[in-house]
Amino acid sequence: MNSKRLFLIFTIVLIILLIPFMTMQFNNEVSWSIIDFILAGSLLFVTGIIINHILTKIKGSRPKLLLILVAIFLIFLVFMELGVGIFNTPFAGN
């Protein structure tokens, strides 16, 4: 993998993680622990790696778009399950 792309993925993940971090500074509604940041960061980083792999290995724009949308949908499902427990698994956050 290209080190520039890896650095870009890492930077985007850090920028996304700054949103809840900055919100925690001004609001008591958000209270993430270090484990929450590690888990969210690793999920976002793996998703970025998967999307990068899709963009570099898959030919054709329609399959790329479909696979990227599926990857984003799955990461949203995982985040929702970990956050509020929409499927009531043992990993639910409620």
C-alpha cells in the first residue's frame, strides 16, 4: 500500500475522531472513554483500508460504488449496534 494513502486514511480517521473529542470538551452529553476512541478509530481505519482496496483492485465504476456503499452501510450498522444496540447482541452499548 502506498504510504501517502495510508497517511491520508490515518489523517481522515483522526479528523473524524476529533469531532467527539471536541464535543466532550464543551458538552456533557458525549462521554467517550479511551476504549471508545480506540474502537472507533480501529473501525474507521479498517473501513478506510477496505475502501482503498476496493478503489485500487476493482474495475468499473458501478461495482466500486456498490461495494463502497455496502462497506459504509456495514460500518454504520456496527457503530449503531455498539452505540445503542439495535440488534440486542451482547456487544450492545445500552
